Amino acid sequence: MPRQKPLRRFEPRYGVSASMIEAESKWLAREVDDHDLLSATDIETKCVERHVACERSWQHLCMILGDLSERERRTIQCLLFRDFHHILELYHCHVRSIHQAPAPSAQPVTPQMHSPGPFSEWLFNP
């Protein structure tokens, strides 16, 4: 029987604490457990489909942002960076809880996944 869909997202407008991220990571762990039941082929298929969907959405957002004023565009960038940061912290918390990883080393390990390209500090080309 599938799990009941919980309300589990934090509200970033009022700040996100470490305890909120830890609570959220428990829900993420449940999703990971659900995905662990899938075959490697199913996971790869989902990964590719979601990556394509993300790229498509990203390109569409970039086109739309081109029509906004500089101030509106910067506001959207600011909120996106905030939300990306929260999502990354959530996944860091989850992975640390599973592997009890030591403190970060000088050279981080690069995950084996589809990479959209090199990191740039700019969300959009200036």
C-alpha cells in the first residue's frame, strides 16, 4: 500500500533552520527508500527523464526572464539561489546521516551523474 503523501516542505520566507532541514531529511530518506525498491534500469530511466525535464524548464525560464526588467530578474535569481541552497543542504543532511561522512576534504568527490556542465557562480549569463 503506497504511503500517504505528507505535507513536508519548509517555508523559506521565514528562514530555514538546521532542525527544519533535519526533519525534512527524514522525509527525504523515506523517498530514497521507496526508490531503492526500483530496478537499476528504472532508476536510470527516471534520472534521464528528470534531467531532460529540468533542462527544458531551465531553458524556458531563461527565455522568460529575458523579458523581465533587471530588478525583477535579480529578484528571481535571489530567490532561486535561496531555494537551491535549501535543497542542497537538505541532500547534504540526508547523505551525511546515511554515511556519517568525515569532515569535507580538500578535494570533494565528484558524484557519478549526468552533469549539465562546469559550475558557474552566475545563474544567468551577465
